[in-house]
Amino acid sequence: GQNIDQPTEMTATEGAIVQINCTYQTSGFNGLFWYQQHAGEAPTFLSYNVLDGLEEKGRFSSFLSRSKGYSYLLLKELQMKDSASYLCAVSGNYGQNFVFGPGTRLSVLP
Amino acid sequence: EADIYQTPRYLVIGTGKKITLECSQTMGHDKMYWYQQDPGMELHLIHYSYGVNSTEKGDLSSESTVSRIRTEHFPLTLESARPSHTSQYLCASSDTGVWTEKLFFGSGTQLSVL
């Protein structure tokens, strides 16, 4: 089976940096994904890691360590619009074993 | 513009009614999915399809059924709606190949069964 853990809630200040952690246990590994979901809306794709290391994309970066079953999403220069849930998702064996974590609800305060 | 569409956006219906939630995508994706999500809770996969005439049940047991007669269309049907079916239903699609798990989601259908 697959198990994904993330903190339930986080709070940060506008302009700051925040790191959202994700740990996972899966049968096989094809990749780790981060999605953003604003309240009442559908998730949107943010980033994808298949190899160890850091992937940078503007204000967002995602890191992966496959040996530790660990990933984080780093958000820099936080803006109010970044207040949303951030979902960690893991693809295990090819095909149907694609599982979303419970999500981390981030609140950005002025 | 290539996209994924869900209708209706909101649906309020009485117990025992049969309903069909529509999902269509114009991206030519082979894979399509239905997820169920309660407010503030995680996404649960209820059905998926890898192509025409291919449908599978997901991780969450569901009383719904799906069909995939055309690549672009993946409707979900509840034969007899119950209050326990009240939830948000999200349709998604993805391409095959390296980015197969990059999902594109529709706007969702918020279903309320009275």
C-alpha cells in the first residue's frame, strides 16, 4: 500500500519563505508531484520530481530524497494569493497507484 | 482551447434519483479519472479509465458507475442518490508517457443529496 503524510496546517507571513514537508511510503516509485488547491476549486499542477534533488520554478521549488521517502515544497516571497492547500501526490507502480496526501492548508497573513 | 469540462457545477437532488455527472476533455488524453473530495479532506480515487472501453474501480468504494465509449467523454452515474453521496466530484485527465501523472482537473461538481 501507500501512505503519505503532510502537516495539516501552516501559517506564514507575506514576503516570508515557507517549507511544506511530505513523507511517503510506497510500493514502487515513479515520481512525486505537488498540486495547489484553492478553497472550492480544483487542484492545479505545481511541480514534479522523479530524481533526487531540487527542482526550481520561479518562487516555487520542490526537493526529493528517494532514499528517505521525503520531499518538500519551498515557497519564497509569499503572497496572499498563496493561501491554499498544497497536496503531495506519489505515483507508485505504473498506472493506478497514484495517491494524493491529505494536503497542507497554508494561511498567508499580512 | 484544450480543456476539461464538468457539468453541472452544482446539483441539488432528492434521495433515490438517478443522476449523471458529465466530464469531457478536448486534450486527446487517454487517461481519465474521477475523484471524490469532502470539504477540507483528501482526494479519493473512485474510478479511472486508460482508454475507450476500459474502466476500473479506484481505491475508494463507490456505488457509482462510469463508461468510456469515446476518448473525450467519461460520465459518472449514480443509479439511486443518497445523502451519503453528498460531496464534490472532480474529473481529471492525463496523457500517456513521461508526464502521465500530470493531471488536469475539471472545475468539479458539488453534489448535494437531500
